[in-house]
Amino acid sequence: MTTRTDLTLQLTDQERTGLTALTAGLRAVAESDLTEEDAMVAALELALTRLIEDFEVPDPTARQQVQSARDNLRAHWIRGSATL
């Protein structure tokens, strides 16, 4: 069973435009009708991956938290082809 939490985001016009563009780009790449929620999750997964692979998070506790969250996200991936 998958649990969900509803979040409300307040985005600027520029952030909203960016999210719309990200969604359109992912739809084109995945050739699937992805949602804006799918696009946000894909962006989150990419951000966690970049923290692990491209940056040295100096605090070992924070680094472990980032690694665990990314691995858990991938292990329970329900977003289909919404990856970057």
C-alpha cells in the first residue's frame, strides 16, 4: 500500500513557468502523459542524486540522510518513466 501526503506549494510566476516547462519536457522525453507531481518527484530525485554524486556533503549524518532518502525513493518508485 502506498501512502501519500498532500502538500501545498506557493510558487512564484517564474517557478510555475519552470515547473510547467519541466513537465512538458518530461512528457516529450517519456512519451507519456506525466503530471506536474511526477515532474516534481523527478526533480527531487535528481537533486538528491546530485548531492550524492556531485557534491561532498560535509556532515556525515546529512549525507546519510540524503543517500537513504534517494535510495528509498528509488526503491518505491511509482512515477514510471518520470526520471531525469
